[in-house]
Amino acid sequence: MTISTTMLLIIIGCCLVTLIPRIAPFILLKKVSLPKWMTDWLSYIPICILTALIVQGMWTAEQGKLIISWHYMLALIPTVIAALWTRSLAVTVIVGVVAMALVRMFS
């Protein structure tokens, strides 16, 4: 398979557009000391994003009504338990992936 120069430039451009917003804050704030209230506030952002993603995935709209997806709920229960018990992101992700795979396999 060959790749054209245009396609290579598009891939590199997409890489930069994706990486710069993710890396720039770390570089810019590396030597800056943020106030405690701000670091406390920022610590809640990952929880808020994860909650928004989970809630959005659990609800589906059918015929103008919101319906909860019980498949996601069944996978969510052991995932939340693992998260609260271990407080480990890696363990939580693994439990969540395995739980969702089992739910999909048996439904």
C-alpha cells in the first residue's frame, strides 16, 4: 500500500491537532503553582466526564421516550464496586470491559 504526500500531511496534521490541546496545558502549567481551591476543583473533572459518558450510554431514546439500557446497568454494577473497593483505574477498566463482554455474550 502506498501513501500520498497529501495523506501523510493530513495524518500528521490530525496528530498535531489532537496532541497539542492535550500536551499544552501540562507544558504551560508545569512551572506554575495553582491555588489549592483550583486544584481541588480540577480534581473533580475526570469524575464528571466519566459520569457524563456513563449516563449518556445507559439511556436510549425510543419513540420519544428515554429508556434505560439494562445491559449497561448490569455491567456498571460490578465496575462501580471494583472502583470503590480498589480505587485503581486499571482494575476498574478491566472489570468494566470484562463485565460488558460477559453481558454482551449472554444477552
